[in-house]
Amino acid sequence: MDRRQFAARSLAAAAGAMLYRHPGYAATPLSAEQVPGSVPDSLIEQARFPEGFLWGTATASYQVEGAWNEDGKGESIWDRFTHTTGKVRGGVTGDVACDQYHRYPQDIALAKQLNQKSQRFSISWPRIQPTGTGAPNMKGIDHYSRFVDALLEAGIRPWCTMYHWDLPQALEDRGGWPNRDLANYFADYAGILAKHLGDRITVWAPFNMPWAIAFMGYAAGAFPPCRTSFSDFLKAAHTLALAQGEAHRAVKAASPKATFGSAYEMAPAYPKTDSDDDRAAAARYHAMNNVFFLEAAMKGQYPKAFVGEPPYEVMGFKAGDEKLLYAPLDWVGFHYYTRRIVSDASKEQFRSGGNFSGTEIESNSPGGRDPYTRFRAAMPTEGPLTDAGLEVWPRGIYDLVTQISKDYNHPIIEITESGCGYLDGPDEEQNGRIPDGRRIQWYREVLAELARAIADGAKVRAYHAWTLLDNFQWGEGYTERYGLIYNDFRNQKRTIKDSGLWYGRVAASNRLNV
């Protein structure tokens, strides 16, 4: 595959963010030159998770539901994108996906069978407001109400992401996320959800990967609406941060039981060298790709992500926006997949070619990624790669969790997504069993490092594996499999993989060698 395809695959499942080296690290970080090794068996054997730890999985509405035009649902930007020739590998769509809109009782029963206690799912905005504004579509509300009731009956905590990339197409037609008006539209939508479901859902996050929403859609052009304007990216990022704050207030007003957190993209990464310039570049990457929205919520301001003065005028920042941004989170949620390496480009002449490589993994263009942050990012390949092309780096989750813990006064943390893509399928010689040992080993090593972070004082209360079952994997269609459950998309037959059975035993015992 070419670089753009490789990079797009990375972000389809994960995200690129930075954890840079500074004296706040709980442990000396590994240098970029060190080759990652496997986690010692002793660390896996000793790993323990606290009583009451919440084991779960994560899903997303467009990736699993199907029923793309049923019961009054409006068109989303992903409906439009996948129905456009040449956009998705294999020419497939999410029109049916896993058909979970109709089959959710079966999937919830499987989650219960695997001893799951938390299910992170998302609600499709155009199911609730087909054009993004106005009175709610009660058929959409009723569907999610039944879904939540089924989770609760199974003893599973409903964990709601309000927006996982499927913007109503009608709002994109009004300018999309660069249009500041969307912050108030989103707050109205959030208030509707809290009003109708807040008696049973107490765990809310506004966005999945807000940085990716803005960058992939409006700067890189890899995901809908496929724009390639860095100024549109900055405007979209500011609107999303405002929407985060407005949604926080709307949910809290409508539901006294509500707790409000996040589902940010984060991945530990390191300066390419130990030079001051590369360390400064990694700090900018950390600020832009990792904690941009977290700082906005917790402090009402943006972190130091830029070389020189922040481009507030380009972003559309107005007097008083600090108060609108401020929305202190009850807990901090973020994803973990892999790491990044960052180098400085601030001393070079910036030459924009008008295009981006497809994700935060940029080509070696003069001057770095953009005229404001001036860095280069790369995903290393010293370690083994998953079938989806992501480097296996278990140590990263330890570095990430301990850094966020220190920087934000030891908040409650939830790992909102974490997993790996391998293509293992049914083995006919073993009666259809799915022996995906590489996935088990990936989880063993990553979870051992997470347990180490908890032992060192991090307040992690939940881990959500990505994902419950194989699904529509964005631009890669059905060519990647991240699920603990195998889905045969020809007939929607579900089969629990060996990794799913193992994860179920982990959830029952809070141990990894099971």
C-alpha cells in the first residue's frame, strides 16, 4: 500500500498524539532508538486489577448499526461518503454493517457471556435529528432507549459517546464543523439525549477523537467531508471545543445524575533525538494532537501548540470564549493503540504544497506539517506490526497513563478504546474455532503495562477493548478485523474468537494469565 493508505489505516482505528519527554515522567522513557521488546512474563503473571474494575468493549454507531435510512434517520456525511465511488476500499458501505440496529439483543447477550460490565457505544445524531436541528425523531429515541434498557438488564453500564463522526449531512451543507453555529446545534442535541436517556445513562462523552474529526475531515481530506484546508481545520477544532463546553452544560442541566468525560485520541510518542528542538517539537505535537481539547475543558484555554503567536484570528476565537470552553471533566477518557516519533521543522522554510499526506503521519515536506505547529511525525516500525499496520508498543500505555495522571492531578481515567487488528478467521480443521493468539498476546502485554500504571498510583477504573465484534472499519471497509467476536458479513453469524473467550476470563478474574 502507498503511504497515504498506510497512514489512513492507522487513524481509522487509532490516532496520533504525543507524549513528550520532560521531568514529569514517572519513569525514564525509552529512546526512539531502542527496539521495543515483549513484556516480561513476570510482569504479566504479577498483573492484577482492582476489585470493581470495569471491563468493557467499545463500538460506534455507523460501524455496527446498519439501517442507514430506517425509522426516519437522516443522511450522514458517512452515508454520503461511502455512497461515492472510490472512497472506501472494496466499494462497500455501512448500509448494513453488523446489522446491530436489529440484532442488538444478540450482541448484548454475547457481551454478558464475556462478563462485560461496561459498553461504550455511540448515538447517531441523524437518527435523533435527521437534519441536525429541530424536534427529536422519537423512533430514534425509542431505539436507543430499548438498547440502554437491554444493557442494564444484562448488568452492563451504558456508556454513551454522543458523536462518533456521523454528522448529519444537512449540517455539513451549512458549512460543517468550521461553522461556529454547530456548537449550539450540538448542545441542543446533547440536551435532547440527556433529557430522554439521562435517567439511565450516567456516563457521557461528547465526541470520539475530536482532533481527528477536525483534521481528517477538514485538513487531510481523507475522511468526509474531504476538505484540505488547514484554516478550516483550525476553525473546526475551535467549534468542537466550544461544543464540548456547551454540551457539558446542557447535559448537566438536563440530567442531575450525569457525569461528563471524554474519548480523546492519545498515543505516547517521543522526540526523534534528544535535542532541544526535537523535544520542543514533541511538546507542540503533544499539545495539538493529545491535550488540545483536554486543556480547553479543564482550563478554558488552549495549550502551547504553535510556533509563535497562536492563530486565534484564523480559528475564529472571540472575546469571552475562554468561559465557553471551560467545562471541567468528571473523568478523563482516552484511547491507546501505538506511539509516534516527532522531529522539529521550525528552522526550515515552510513550503505548503496545499495537500496533506492523509493523516497526522506526514510526508517529509519542507518546513513540517503546517505553518503553525512546524513538526514532522512518523510511526516507527522497529517493533512488530499488526495486520492493520500499527507497531506493537506495550510500554506506551504506561507512559501515557502516568503522564496524564501527573499533569492533571490524578484524575479518574477510563481507557475508552484500545485494541489491535488481525485477520485471523475460522479454522475449518478446528470446527470453526478462531485461534487469534497474536491478539491475546497484544492484550496481555498492553494490559500488563496498564496494571503497572495502576500499581504506581494511576486511578484507572475502566478499559474498553476495541471492539466487541468485527465491523465496518471506515475507509478500509471490511478489510480489517479488530473484534473479539468474528462477524461473517455474508450472513451476520457471530463467533467468539479465542481472544474474546480469554478477555471474558480476564474480566471475571482481574488477572491476565487465565
